[in-house]
Amino acid sequence: MILLVESAEYMGKYTLLCTFNNGERRKVDLTPLLKYPAFEELKDESEFERYGVDGTVFWANGADIAPEYLFENGTPC
């Protein structure tokens, strides 16, 4: 099965609660990614909150995150 993000809820402080197509939910703190150039403008929390979901989480600036990263770095809920 290919792992996909079905939905994501913003929890505040750069943390998303992601629901995956395998039925699991994981809370993921994405603060560590903000040091990378692709995520630089997302340090503005109002920009970070403007994400979308289409199998993964993505932003208008072209940044996205692999579902596997979100799953492996998330805390089960």
C-alpha cells in the first residue's frame, strides 16, 4: 500500500495532526524543517497555516513533505 495523507489539522506552533490512508493519525512537529531554504518563508506562521493536502502536505511556495516523513516523525494519537 502506498502511504498517503488523507487530511491534516493545524494544531498550532508548526504542528499538524495528519490522518493517513492506513487509518493511523500522527501528530507531527515540523519546526525542525524551518531551517531549510524550501521552508524558510513558512517561518511566518500565517504562511505555514496555508497548507493543502493532496496525498501529502504542500504549500503554495512549492514546499511539500513526503507522507513517509510525516508518518515516521509523528507521534501516534
